[in-house]
Amino acid sequence: MRIGITCYPTHGGSGVVATELGKHLAERGHEVAFISYSTPLRLTTIPPRVSFHEVQIVEYPLLQNFPYCLALAAKMVDVARARELDVLHVHYAIPFAAAAEYAKICAPELNLKVVTTLHGTDVTLVGNNPSFRPITAATIQHSDAITAVSRFLAEETYRQFAVTKEVEVVYNFIDPERHQVEAPACIPSCQRADQVTLMHISNFRPVKRVLDVVRVFAKVAAALDARLVLVGDGPDAGPALQLSRDLGVADRVVFTGVVDQVAPLLAVADLLLLPSQTESFGLVALEALASGVPVVASDVGGIPEVVEHGVSGYLAPLGDVDKMAEYALHILSDRSRRQAFCQAARTRAQLFDYRRIVPQYEAIYERVLAGGSTVSG
């Protein structure tokens, strides 16, 4: 099959999943064309059967902000014709699914099929904004197939948009082999045998509650020899570092900035902290589990579908810093207990192996190309 993929090229979960999906599809013999305004972060090299096509924004004096959706739609048509695409797989409803629908209208002779994968804020935040709500509902309803990355997100889509088309749950995935790696030189393994490493990886937006990460760490560091590695960047990075100074733990906090491949960093971690306000799935939690790193997270959104409470980690009420610290200490204070959680984490991650998940997308492509379409009952 020939598949066009559009996603955000940044380091968020939706872009990571879309890029890895495209690469795995190419490995399985399909032709994949990425269409975006810049090269996806995880597409540092272009493998065989993969191409990248950049959307150019043309400035026009009568338009204060040229509508990216229209430029993207035009590029989709150009690439679909040039690469003879069968399917456009868009990762985010707004604006990508809308652009794909425009592309179908502009080139009906191509008989393009559109598969839309919902990742979270395109349903719960952006797409649910009153300004976008009607078009979000329409693009979901008119896509040839809709997938969501968790049961939670599928249920939210039905609740908020009352669509009749089936929203199929296809979980995010990992490649377990990529998580059998050594730590990079920039984050050396602990020099002291008893020191433990807590880690947080995100875009440091308020929804990630990074300040709670620092507060949890301060409580753990009062009881154990511990350090905190903060991976990523964003608006709350500065406040988080200032809070670490205020709490007297700044000398045990390492800030890496944005990192393309997180598996090498997770190789030095003993615990991942994910106190998010909401997560449609929590890809970073899955990446941690695949590295044998247990997770202490908020009991919100799709996280309970990834982390087994009391087995591969713990889930705490949103904002309950004391409970998260208690759970972290329970895992980290006993070496044999920590090892049991680590093994359970790896076992759990195997359920999300890409070899289980990618064929589910292939089956969806084949179904829509054969003319199949389903509605919810």
C-alpha cells in the first residue's frame, strides 16, 4: 500500500507514534510519504520506502495568517498524485483531518481514503473549542476510519461529539529492542551504589504538572539518596528549576532539555514520575515500562490502561503529592521489591509491542480500501 502520513513534527507523543508507525510500515514493504511543515523529530534519517514532503506557507498581504489547513490540503493533493497514494493517515483531527477532507474534495478522481487517529487534546481541548467543534465532529464523522489511542479517548469522543462512526481503539506502541540500550555519556550512571534516579519526561506544559514532580522528588530525597533527571523543555521548565532551589534540592536535579531518543536516558532511571492533569494514553509511561522502569502517575485518562496499579507502578489521585511520594518510596526503598516492579514493567510493555499494533493499522487500511465502513451500534 501507499500511505501518506501527516502529524505534528515536534516531540509530542502523537508525532512520535506517527513517525514510528511510518517507519515500521516501510519496513513491512509499504510506501510511506510524510507530509508536514518540517521533518518529524524521529525522522532524522530517511529509510528506504519513506519520503518527506514539506508544506510551504505562502505569504499573501490580504491574509493576516495564511490558513495552514489549505496549504496542507493542497500539498496532500500534490503528493497523492505524485506518489499515487491510497490512504491519508492523519494524526490529529484539527487541522489535519479537515485538510484531508479538503484534499478528497479537490481530487475526487484519486479516491483517497482518510484514516484519522485521535490522540487527546484534539478531542478534549482544541477540537472541543466552540470555534472548532462543528468541524471536528464533521471530520470525525466523514473519515473513512477513526481510531483512538485508548478506551478513555474513544469514550470521550462519543460523549463530546455524538458521532455514529465507530471509534476503534488502537493503542500506542513501542519497539522493545530499542529499550535494551546503554545510558548516554551526558547522563552517567549513578556513581554511588545506593543512589536512585527519578525521571520526568514531557513538554513541560502546565498540564504535565512538573512542579508536582519537583515536590514529590523533594519528599523522596529527604528519605533516600536520590537525584531527579528532567527531560524536555517548555513553559514550566524555569519555574520547576526555581522550585528545586526553593526546596533545597537543586544540586540533585539534572535538566537535559529536549532529547530525541529517550530510551538511553531511561536506561539510568529507577522510577518515572507522571503526575499529569490528563493523558489520553501516556506514551512516555509505556516507554518507561519497556525500559524496565516502574511508573508513579496520576490516576487519570488513559494511564490506567497502561500502568497496572500495584504491579508495574502506582496510580495516585490527581495532585496528591504525598501519596505519590509514598508510592515512590515504597518502590525505591527495597531493592528486591524494586526489581519485581522492574520485571513487571517489562512484561506489561510486551502487550504494546509494535508487532502486535502495526498490523491493526494495516487491517484498517485494507478494510477502507475494500470499501468497508462501520458505525457504532
